[in-house]
Amino acid sequence: PVARGNPVVDSFEAELRRVLSSLQRLRGARDAKPPQHDLHRHGANTLFDIWIKYKPRLPEWYYNERLVKVGDTLAQIKEYKLALLQCYERYLQQFVSVNLDDVMDDVHRFKSLFFPNGIRDKKAALTFHALQARNVCIYQMVCSRDRNLQDPESLQTCLDVLTSLRLTMQVALPQESLCWFIYNGTIHIYTICRHLMAMGQSAKVLEYILWASICMESSIPLLSVHYLTWRATLYTAVSQCYFDCQAGIHGEIFARRGLIKIDELKQLEDIGSSLEHTETEKIFREATLKMSVMIFKRAVYESRRKLNSFRPEPKVNPRKAVNVQWPRTTTERLLVEMFDGAAAQFLAILEALSDSSRNLLPPHPPVPDETEIHDVTSELFSAGLEILSENIFVITAGEKGVSGDAAVKFVKLAFSYEEWDVFYSALEFVENFLQAQDDPIWKKAEIELKLLTLMQPLVFPGKFERSFPITDHNRKEASTLQGSEKTQTIRKEALKPEDPFHDFRILATTAFSCVSTSEQNVHPDKEILVDVVMCLWQKCKTELQQIQMSGSVCLEYIHKHQAYQWVHILWIMNEIIEKSSIAGTNVMFAEITLCLAVILENVADS
């Protein structure tokens, strides 16, 4: 029997505690110090020896439970490879000696190998857990080495993991007692699918996220109100996936289906509720809102197309709309009909404007290029600006105001759509809120908006000029904004002829100062830094390549054409790439580094 005081068990547990404690300390110190590979290898070897040493000395059931439990502990400290190889796969090897991936394509073979006594067997739950945890570790290992899935094998591995998760859930689904496993499986599938959707792979993950949502409907214990919020999140992801695949009509249909399912549950809940009434109402209200937002995403455009009016409504100038009573346009009337409260209306506006195929750079008008689409887009921005001007900002989303995150996203969308009037007007409201916050997350948002404002005259020259001053001699203060000085003015001319490098230099030095600070949590997102560097490179590329091609007379060419500033900007670009660790996100960055290396070599030879 396995009991406290058994010398074999006590020795086994003590050795496990020591090795796990050592690995945990190494993981904690890894961020502050260079990886200590020798110590880590020693810990891995020690764990291997423990399993070999104690396997014949412990009861099989106890040994197997500890294998999986230790794997869970290792996964919690992000030792995914160790958890996979030393724990989960070691446990699963008792069922199959071949490559585990080779048995994941046949459900009947899978069941006969891993569950020879059926899924009601007392060992089944542990086996299901080990199979699921193995998949999670494989996915996390892919993320650690190739987060952006640039290697096709990384993408394929993620898809294989999704297939394996789906297979194990398919086998477990008929057994109600395994509902916890189904629920966890939907979380893992959602996490991986959302990652792949962000990488532009929505078409490949649609079947998996759809499967996860249907699983929540197929497990009776998971049909309760307690899980409705999560079910609505999955419905929303499926609908979003359809929109990403340019199948908006299917996205709307699925959202309407979700509303029906929510209503069916609400009718059952009215008969007999186990939750407090106010709590239940809130859950249903939030779930309904998620579906309504996805319906609005398509309906707001399609309803305008169907009207086919020969008398289009006059566009609302956001600066002259203060005296016009809300709702002022067809779009605003639809918002009022479908949503109660500014927060819900603003969320609907953001979703209607969001498009997974649209990046911050280069900014461009709505697609497709149809009059109705342009009109609706302008009305959405006008409505959003009105809501921003009339409502307070709150730290988190709620019914009493607009969340700070949503407001920041709105400003970025205005930039992306070339809605410059809205961009600068919204910027005034948002920055007043951001500058009053102390949390690093808001400082980071403020920095990102500064970078966008500095990029604007480069990507859309000749229209607007930022009015906040930046001095060259203080690079650390290069991005300081003065709140009241931020109001935009019409630009009378393009780049000042006496200083053609002004806008380039300010953007470059500001971005450099942002990534040079030791406060990592206020660094801009890598996506924006990539946009900044690409913007600078596209604008400076021709001049820099002329310098690069000057060869042995490079120094003379730089002096003759006063091109020192271009080389300085190139150097800053390279520093931003290095400090922000974005080199692997775009092959163009290798060209930037090579260009700098060639120029410096030519200068040395001149």
C-alpha cells in the first residue's frame, strides 16, 4: 500500500521535490541571467533517472498518477519540453510504442489503443488528461520558437494539434462525467485558433472553432447558464472566422443562430433558475450583445446597399455635428434600434469597422470601393466620435462609459481608414484620459498613439501637421506631447525645404527612445514598431541605396550630398530592430542591416 511513512514513497517524493524546486529556480532566474544549460540538463537527467529508478518499486497506478501530476507542475513553470518527453509521453507509451501522431487519424484505432477497457474505465480520465496536456505542450513549444509561424512546419504542427484535440474530444463527448475535459478542450482549441486567426489562417481553423462551439451544445452539463458566457465567446469566434474568410453572410447567419440558442436557454431558465436573478440577467444580456454585434457588423452595410437610395443622406461633418440631434444618420438610427447604451453602441461600431485583412500601414479607404460602403464607414466614425465626446472613459468596459482600450482602438482605426479629421479629434479626447493614468498599460497606449501621429505626415504628406514640438538635442524627450498644443492645423506645404530630414528624424528618434527605456511594459507593440521601421525604410530606401552603391567614394558622396542624416536614420532603424527583437518578423529587416553594413564598410574603405 502507498501511505505516508513508506520509505520508498517518501524517498521518491523527496527526490521529485528537489528536482522540481531546482528546475523552478532555474526557470525563475532565466530572465535575469543567461540560460544555465548545464544545470538544466542535470535536472532533466535527474528526473529521467528518478522515473527509471522507482518504476519497478511503486504501484503502477500511483506511478502513473505522479507522472501526469509532475507533468502538470512542469507545464505550469513553462518547462513544456520536459513535461512532454519525461511525463506525458512516458505515461502514454504504456499504450503504444509507435509515434503517437501516427494513431491520431483513425478514431477506432485510437480508442482501441488508448482505451482498451472503454472510456468508463477508471484510468480513462487520467489518459484523456495526458493526451490533452501533451497537445498543449506541443503547441507551446511551437510558440516559444516561432510565435509568428513563419515556418510552414510550425503552422502544420498547430493544425495537427487541433486535429488531435478534436479527436480526443470526439471520443470523450458521449461520457457526461468527462464534461470537464470537453470544456478544457474548447479553451485550448479557442486559444490556438485565435492565434492562427491573427496570423491570417482563419480558413484553416474554421472547422475546429466550429467544432468547439458545437461541443458546448452537445454536452448536457455544459448547457447551463454558468457556461453561457464562454459559449457566446465561441459563437463570436466562429462568426468572426466567417468574416475573415470573406463569408460575412455565414457569419451573420451563425450569429443569428447563436441568438436563437441563447433565447432557448433563457426560456428554460425562466422556468427554474439556480442563480440570482440579476446575475442571470447580466449573463444573458452580455451573451446577446456579443451576437448582436456580429449581426450588426454585416447588417449595417447590407441594409444600405438594399436601400439603393437615389437621395443619399448628407454626410455629417464631425466638427459641425454638435447642434444636430442624435440619431443623425441611418447608421446611428440602426445603432439605437439594436443597442442600449453608449458602451454597447461603441462596441458595435468598433466591430463593424474592424477587418482582419486591414493593417495600420498603409492607411487606405474602405474596401470594396462602393459609395454605400464609404458612406456607412464615415457615419460609423462620426457616431463613434460623438459617443467619445459625450461619455466618460472608464478603465474597463461597462455600461456607464467607454473603455479606454476601446477608445484607443477607435483612434487607430481612424488612422487606418485615413479619417484624419476623426483621428485628430478623437486623439484629443483619448489623450486627455491617457495622460491622467499611471498604469504602464496606458503609458504604452499613449506612446503608440504618438508614433502614429508622427507617421501620419510621412504616409499622407501635405494635409495635416502635428503641432507638438520636439527638440533634436533631447532624444529621450523626443516624443513628449503637450495636451493643448495637439490641435491639428492644415498643412500649407510639404516637408520644410530647409530641413528635409525633419519628420524622418523625429519619428526615428522617438521610436528609438521608446524601445531604449528599461521599462519593458511600456514598450510599444512589435506590430507598430515594425510599421515604423518599414515606413522609414520605404521613405529612405532610395537615398540609402544610392549611398550604398557609391562604393569606394562613399565618404565623398555623403559629404557632397549632405547625406549624413540618411545614414544616421539607417543606424537608428537598425538599433530599433535589435532592441525590440523584431528582426525575425520581416525579411526586409535583413536588407536594412545589410545596407548599414555595406555603407559602414564602404566608409571604412574610403
